[in-house]
Amino acid sequence: MATESFNPFRMAQAQFDAIAEQLGLDQATRDLLRNPDKEYHFNIPIRMDDGSYQVFRGFRVQHNDARGPNKGGIRFHPQETADTVRALAMWMTWKTSVVDIPLGGGKGGVICDPHNLSMREQEAICRGWIRQIAKSVGPLQDVPAPDVMTSGQHMLWMLDEYEKIMGAKYPGVITGKPVGTGGSLGRTEATGYGVVYTLREALKELDIDIENTKASFQGFGNVSQYAIELYHKYGGTAIAVSCWDNSQQKAFTFVNKSGIDLPALKAITNKYGEIDQDKAKELGYEILEADAWIEQDVDILVPGALENQINEDTVKRIKPSVKVIAEGANGPTTPEADAVLHDRGVWMIPDFLANAGGVTCSYFEQVQCNQNYFWSKDEVLSKLDRKMTDAYYAVSEMARKRNVYMRDAAYLISVARVAEACKLRGWV
Ligand code: GLU
């Protein structure tokens, strides 16, 4: 979210500028890539359940499509801003590029709080959003997907409205759909599992036995829940998770030093990843302040929800025991904090690499929709593992070869690919 002191788009541009300099990109390429190609801002008027009318603000930002149709999620969030969506759209371009899938980058959003909206009102927002943008999205143009506080159900409402407008079936226009209505098996798990595939490889490279590691997670939504599931399967121990508490309008951290019980914790968590505090106390969890997740004595930190979590202030609280950070969220670390982590030698698996599992599986979903033939979950997940593992090693090799920070290595690979595609197309 953009606040007075933190603007994610400025951060995304600063990261890009530094890499453009290192790559020696010409001015036209820099001008092309440091701003989105196109953006749409629009009103979504809705009749509320009580008969009143409310107008919500929607966005779609298409950053770059040199490598393929724009691709990226839609967030429903009360603090959504145009600059947040711009940053996220740019990060999507780097994300699809680093895992080398034939897609570009885009992002969408609506300023709204689903906590205060009935399902019918949310459906109306979804249908209104797609009506405003229908002519500018499509399987060969721009393909939305779920993100913060949107789900497969939201995607299906959007698909349905799009197909009504177009008068034909277009299952590839949107991904993250429920299984059975054009969705892919494994899509729900994909982002969290992808984080852990890259983490697994990082630990191997660092010669750390995953079974002897402990981790702390920020956020307990789709990304963290599935990341913890796979991390536990590999023998790791998650000891802390933080999450938002909507009734108190702030976040808390839940700690169990001997390891959290994932199924038990999920059973007392709502669909937004918010854990019931009273029930967690009964289960023996220690409940601490919001940022406590960051100062746990662990080997691994996984920021898995929103941006700006590891910043100039919070970075000081990271314990010397932390060896790896796997960024499940988009933009969780500010450049100031990044510099500190770099100096400390923390092994960083940067966001647009670590959390690329979601969009990679979205790409598989499109392929399956195009073929009208759906793969088994094992097939999806083994293809996902291969893609994530290959992308991880491409980045870590670059980091070692050029002796650069992992984030810079990921940027060097992905920006170079996008710049090359723009050049080959004759745009710059
Ligand atoms: N919203 C997810 C992301 O930030 C997935 C995007 C997609 O599947 O297109 O990567």
C-alpha cells in the first residue's frame, strides 16, 4: 500500500533504474519500461443489499506485453492505490520473465473491503469490474487472476460476465478459476509451494538440512498456509505466523516455539487468513504484537502477505540466526532494508522469483484451457517444481558468477529478457 513515506511504485522504479544502469540500457528502453504501457481507472457503481448505491474505484494496469499477453492478479483492498497497482504490474513483468513463461505483466485492483461486503455485493463488483475493462482484456491481450482478498469464486463471476458480453466461451481469459470450471489442480497450492521449492534449493546450496530449520511467516493467507504445508512435509518447523485481526484493525503474531499445528490453526482461521485469538489462546499459542514474527530466533523468514513489511525500522529486529528470506509477498522489503540484509549476508530469494509459482501455474491453467484437456495434480506440481527449480538456479548462478545480490541477479535476468523482446519487436 502507498503511505506518505512508502510508495511501492517509486520503489519498483528505483529497483528498475539501478538494474537499467547495470545493464547499460538505452534511454528509450528505460523510458518504456519504467512506466506502464497503459492503465485504466474506472468507476464501478453497485446497488448495495440495502437498496442504496455505492461507487467503487477500479484499476487495471498493463505494464509490458513484449513477451506475451499481460498477466497478473486483481486485489480487493481498502488501501489500494493506483501506485500500488502500477508497482505490482511492473513486478509481474519481471516475474513472468524470470520463470521464462510467454507472458507480460499487469495488475488490477478495486478499492474496497470485502469484510464489509456481502457475497452478492462482491459479485456485483466483479461483474462491474469486467464490464468496464472487457474490451481491453482477453486470452490474447491481458489475463487477470486472484490476489489479495480475491478467490476462484471472484474469477468465475468475472469469467461469466466476460463470456456473456462476448457471447462465447473464453476459459483462457482469466486464471485461478475453481477446478471443474476451467481451473487447474494445484493452482491453490502453487504460490506457497513455489516459495518452498525455491527455499528447498537455497537450503541445499547453503548446505543447511531443512529438517533442522525453523521458520517464521508473516501473513496466514493462501501463500503462507500452503508454504507451511510443504515446508512441514519437508521436515521444517514453522514456529510463528502473523495475521490481520479485522475487528481490532491491527495484526498480531501467534507463536508456538515447538512448532505450529497447521491443520488445527487452519481450523480456527477465516477465509481471509485471520486467526481467532481466543481459540488460539486455548490451543496454547502465545499472542504477540504485529511485528513479532520478524524477531523470532529462526533460520528462515517468509514475509507472505503485503508490501513494506521489512523496512528500515523492522530490519533491525531480525535475529542473527536468520540465514534465508523467501519473499512470498510482492514487495515486502524496502531498498533500505535490502541494503542491510545484503551487508549481513542473508540469502535473499526475491519476491518475483520466490512467489512466481502462482503465475506459473496460471500459465499451465491457460495451456490446459487451450487444449481443453486437464492434467493430474501430480503432473501440474511436478512441472511447477521443475520451472521454479530451474529459475532458482538460473538466478543463483548469475548471483555467484557476477558476485551480485540475489535480487539484482533476478532483475538482471528478467529485465534483460524483456528489454531484448522489446528490441526484437522494434519498439526501442
Ligand atoms: N496474483 C499472483 C501474483 O502476484 C498470481 C498472478 C497470476 O496468476 O496471474 O503473482
